[in-house]
Amino acid sequence: MDGRSLLVDVLIGAATSLVVLWLLLVVALVVLRPGRATLGEVLRILPAVVRLLPRLARDPTVPRAVRVGSG
């Protein structure tokens, strides 16, 4: 196995893991319905989190330990 195929396998595994975790979160939120959230609101969580994490990682007012853990 060369380095390129290993990298591709790791990226595919990471992407698959993120999709599975997101689906589990969506199912949990649909079942629990916190605050009677609609399905549309639940589905908008992933894009919002994807936009939030890089901004938190760059924010100098956030403690370094939090920035390293989120970025």
C-alpha cells in the first residue's frame, strides 16, 4: 500500500465517520425533539457547526485549549 492510497483510505474513513455521526445526531434529535424542533432545523445543524468550528479556532478570545481541541 503506497502513501497515496493510505491517504485516500483515511480521508474516506474520516468522511464516512462524520456522515454516520451526523446521521446519528439527526436521528437522536428527531426522536427527542428538544424544544419541538422541526426536521428542517435539525438538518441545518451540520452546516452551522462546519462554519462555526473554523471561526472558533481562529478567535483569539477563545482559550488556546478550546481552539486546539476544535481546530
